[in-house]
Amino acid sequence: MKKEDVIFERKEFLNLPGHNGMANVVASIVTNRWGGPTTDDDGNILNRNTEYQLDFADCDRRVSMDIDDHDEYSRENALHKVDTLIDVLTEFRDVLEKELKYQRRLEKRRKRHKEEQEKEG
């Protein structure tokens, strides 16, 4: 694949360094994978073949998003998918952060309770 065929390409590991597992996200937009663009008699580009990849992997599970651009509805739907993912992930992260703080407080409470029982016992 020629570098000029790549419009966007990014791969990120999702786990912190040292954490087991190969969780990742891969996103790319690549053109001309199956031939060059279609042009008119004056050389104006009328169409180009573009492949969109949005994959998520965690351990042995993988999700691949299907993204199409063959008509206006498909293009609108592609943006809707990504926007919805962003909205859900943003909200999920906010709630997850609150729950993890609560779990941290419970863990401290359990530790204190265990220490008190050991002193009494």
C-alpha cells in the first residue's frame, strides 16, 4: 500500500503498560485499495474506492464496524454510528469514574472493618 493511499490510520493499545492482554482499537481510512479513482474525460475525479476500518479487540473478542459510503443515507449513517459511539463512551466513562471512586471507598471501608475485627479478636 502506498503512503498516499492512507487518509487516516491509527492503532492504540487500550491497556496500561504491564497489563496482560492485547486490547486495541484500529481505525483507518484507505483509498485505491481496489483500483484508482473513476474520472471523466477531463480528468475530474468522479468516484474513488475507499475502505473504512474501525475495529475493537479485547482478549479473544473482536468487534468490526461496517462503514459504507455508497449513497447519502449510508454516509449519514456512518457518521451517526461514530457519533453514537462517542456519546455512549463519554457517558459510560463519566459513570464508570463515579462507580470506581465508590468502589475505592468501599475497599477502604472493608479494610478498616477487617482491622477492627482483628484488634477485637
